[in-house]
Amino acid sequence: MELTLDRVTKRFGPKIAVDRVSTVLTPGVYGLLGANGAGKTTLMRMICGVLRPTSGEVRCDGVPISRRGDGYRALLGYLPQDFGYYPEFTSLDFMEYMGALKGLSRRDARDRSLALLERVGLKGEERRRIRTFSGGMRQRLGIAQAVLNDPEVLVLDEPTAGLDPKERVRFRNLISGFSQDKIVLLSTHIVSDVEHIADEILMMRAGSVVLAGAPGELVAEAQGKVWEAVVPAVRAEALESGLCASNVRYLDGGSALVRYVADAPEVEGSQPVAPTLEDLYLYVFRSESPAARFEGRGGSHFKEARHG
């Protein structure tokens, strides 16, 4: 299985929502990172065939998805940002209904629904109405319906938005477990959602994929751009607003530890520290030209995403 995005572009009137995105996706987990409005949802809707590109095309194993029709949709599992459900349905009713829409036989739909509800931690809740579910339970139901047809391509749009930390960890583990031999594309603006499960990170800004690579590869390139400094606590707030700060921790004795990203130390006494993916994210999205800012010392540079 291979998905090819070839100069995919989407315009809404004069606005360019997605701008000439080109990449190849093979089985593995891809984290699509970017701020709200970066074009992530529009790109995912085109991958799912919900929107048609203004120009460029999405191909599945070399064939445009527009020509594959129902055959492509049968390979696809999709969890939109706000997936629709009938609040008076029980979780089992909903799963069986989705199974019918996906072309499963009644028996297969029931057997697979029961197995998946157990897998996502909803065993014992089969007869409970969805309107009584917590946000985390509804999201777990969402991932269950997305994989009901055992898809080869799984597209998840902001699946952990609004979940508490415990539910987010559980959800990431579920996604990781479902990802064997599948193309999984997970969009988020929460870095920790993809830091430990993604094989590759795609960072989007203003409709373009500006950086792409394995998490470790990208994080390593941020070496020498992350700093920590101990400052008087009274200075911490002013420094936090003036720097690209990732964390401020107040210490005993009236001092604070400030962590920030910059090309060079900006606070007296700063020491370089090991970067994280969150540091990289903050650094990329602090400027209008993120990729250009990553020109490293001694010729090191980030691998930019491929454009047509």
C-alpha cells in the first residue's frame, strides 16, 4: 500500500488552504503537526476523498483515488475532528449501523463490533446510550468505528482534542496498537500525542508541509538551540513574554528556571540543554520562515518537505 500526494492544492476562493503538498506515505504512523488553521484538516479531507483538490492529485498504489471510488473507500478508516453519532443509539447499535454502511454482513458487524468495543475499553457499555458517554468514551468509540472495516489507511483528525492526560495516553496506545501494517495519519497540535508513536513527523504551516522527518532526526537538528537559565523570580515573567519560552519553573529562594529556544543564548548564564520535539515545534512556529531559520552551524540543516 502506498499513498502519493502529488502537488496537492486546495483553494477556497482567494484563500490557499493547502499549497502544493507532495509526499509519499507507506505503512507506518505519520504525525501531522501544526497550529489550528495550518491546513491539516483540509489535507486529510482530500486524502479521504471528502474534498477534491483544486489541483494536483492523491494516488493509491499509482491510481488516482477519484478513479478508485468505492474500492478506495473500502480501504479507508476516518475519524473526523467531530465525528457524527446518534445520541440515542447504544454503542453497539452505532457500531452495527456503521458496519452496515461499510458493507459488513450483519454477523461480521456484530462480532467485530463486540471485539472492538472490548479492545477500546468499552466492554460492558454495549447497551449504554452514547449521549451518556464522557468525551473520552466517545473518542474511543470513534476509533473503534474507524477501524471497523480493518482499513489499510487510517486517518485521525485531532483525535485527542479535549481529552484529559490519562485518556490521551490511552488513546495513543490504542492508535499504536491498531497501526500494524497500516498507513496511519494522525493530525494534532499537541506534540506529545505523536512524539512517541510516530515514525515520521510532517509539520504544516500556512498550507505547506515545511519540515518532514523521523522524530529523532528532527529533534537532533535542534541541538544547540535550546537553553536554560536560572534568573531571579521577579524577572521570569518579563523574560517569558520576551523569549520563545517553553517552560518556566519557580524554585526555592526566589529564583526561576527558564527554558527557551533561540539561535544563541539570550539570557546571561544560559546553558545549552538537550532538545525535545516540543522545543522544535516552538522554534519552527515562532517565525514566518521556519525552515530557513534551521540553517545550522557548520552547514547542518533540516530536511525540508518535498514540494512540486
